[in-house]
Amino acid sequence: MQKRVLITGAGVVSAIGFGQEQSLEALRRGLSGVERVRFLPTEHTEFPVGEVKLSNEMMCRQLNIPYTKRESRTELMGMLALKEALLQARLIDEAGTPAVQGLALLGGTTVAGMDRTEAFYPDRLDADILNRHDCGASTNAIADYFGCFDLTTTVSTACSAALNAIIMGARMIKSGLRDIVVVGGSESLSRFHLNGFKSLMILDERRCRPFDTTRAGLNLGEGAAFIVLESEDSALRRHADIFGELLGTGNACDAFHQTASSDDGEGAFLAIRQALDEARLLPSDIQYVNAHGTGTPNNDASESQALRRVFGKTLPAVSSTKMLTGHTTSASGAIEAVFCLLALRHQFAPANIGWQTADPQCVVPYTGGPLPKLENVLCNAFGFGGNDSAIILSRYGE
């Protein structure tokens, strides 16, 4: 019999705040952190972004480590988010001393240390800089800060990376390989990052408007989030606080196009159906969907088709939170999974702010009002190449 996967800790850093408390306040009030560029050294200031409101030096001070210009924002944001998750799960104490050794860390990222590499390119690309560049190096640096991990793995599947790290961690627990796995992702903004999306012509010069007929593209963002997954036996044995259950997971690839989603949303549809089947739930058992909802014409129409295929005419509340945080790309699945946990715990759904005009190709998103009791919520994250993932988070013990 497969083990149940519970959630005993979470941490988040994004443009709307540091930690769960600030994030909850911003989600409830619809406060966006998408603003004019402040920290990223780019000439493309016409594009608003969801930056974390701390410089690298300020984050180093919070982490009590020297500021050397070697640490990437991906590493620093990951450390801040992971610290909150480990503290909440009582896996470290307030001084940062590990209470449990031999943990596994699964991180999702794509940009990794690119922000540091490009700062020295093409003048001084020495080994010291390149050693901090790749995706695995970022995960290892985050893990090394805490000193309680004996396994690190990095998942890099573009915008579904962090959600796929969560799925991989859940499978490790269900199969009995580990009792505790810490999962999530971290992603910083970089010039390479911004210029790449600009070349695709999918950036909006206004704050993005997912599912609105006037939507014109996405806003990039940055941030990090980690979740502590734990077997039920381990959580009960440790008398851990339980914040929810990871009930179902799904991943599929429709391989339709390098960057575009298929018109019928096949990959997204398959991933959602897999998550429902694994959770042994009907579509009618879902009360809220945190949509991928990037604000691009293609993504929102494709995701809407997938949702209509799954739920028919009786859709649950659907909203995107990317107009608040920006699209945090590889970290988005973990950040929005934490938002879903907050929604379950506090019984609310974030409103799809900025939406005004319906598009026949898209679902009509939730913009506020009464909701049924939230028992099960769906969180979507879709990556380039059609690597689409979905998870179902649920209340535990009811």
C-alpha cells in the first residue's frame, strides 16, 4: 500500500512578500508586486517585472553570510524560502541547527546562476564563476547552507520544473524511499532571461491580464518556494503540524511545439486527468484551480480548453496569481502550490485581479465572491515543449 504524502512545512519568497504571512495578506487584498525594474541591470525598463524587493547584499545580511558577489539571486532566494519551510516543519531550530539529518532536497530551476555569469561575460568567465552557473550548483549551494541534506537533485523542465520536483518527491515518499523530502524551486531574473522572452514577443508592457480578451503577454518574475513532504507515519511520529495532503499528481507532454501550447490543451488535459485519477477524485470534487494563467493569448486559450474538457460546463473557481508575482518560470509551480496551501488553510481563493472583459476562448476567472468550502484544489504548471504538470492539494483528516 502506498504511503500518504503530507505537508508539514512551507516557505515562500516572491514579489508580494517574504514568507507566508506577507504572501497571505497580499493574496487576500490583491496587492501586486509587478512594478518597474529596480535591481535587474537591463535597458528594457519598458517591461514591468515581479522582483523580490531585496538586493543580493540585503539577502546576504538576512542570511548572515558574507556578500561576495558570487552568490546568485537564485541561491539566496532559495535559502530564504527553504529556511521558513524547515523552521515550520521543525527540521531546524531558530539558530539554524539541524534537528534531523539525512534529508533529501529536490529543487527546480532553469536560469540558476545565470545572473552571476552574465555579470562577468565576456570579460572574466573563470572557473570560480562557472562553478556557480549550472542548475545543480544552485541546488547544492542552497542545501549546503543548511547542512542537513545527504541527497540533492535538480529538475529542469522550464516552467513546470518546481512542480515536477514536488511530483518526484511525492513518488519517493509513496514508494518508501524516503520519509521526508523537501521540494520546490528557485528562479531569479536575468538579462538572458528577459531578453529571451522579449525575443519571443510575449512580454506585456502593462501588468498582465490572464484570461482577459485584451491580454497581450506575460510579466516575468522571480522568487522561490519549498514544501516539506512527509509520510504520514513520520509526521505523526514527530508530532508535526500538518498543513495539508498531496493527494494527486500528473505529468504529460504533448510535444506540440517548442514554446506554444496546443490548441486543445492536450498535455494539460492529460496531466489534470492523471492527478484526478491518482487522487481518486471526480472533477466535481475540486473547488478551486490555481491556473498556470500566464496572460499570453496562446497559453490562456489552451489552458481554458483543457479545463473545459476536464470540468465541462460546471467549472470550479479558477484564477491566476501571476499578475501579482509575475511569471516566476521554473519556481512558479512551488510558489503557487504554497498559495494553494494558504487558500486551503484560510478558506479563500485569490482573485484574478485586472480581469475585465470576457474572451469566448477563455474561462471566466474568479474575481471575488462566495465560495464553497475548499477541500481539494488543483495547481497547474506548464512548461515549454509541452511538459505539463498538475497536482491536487487537499485538507487532511476530514
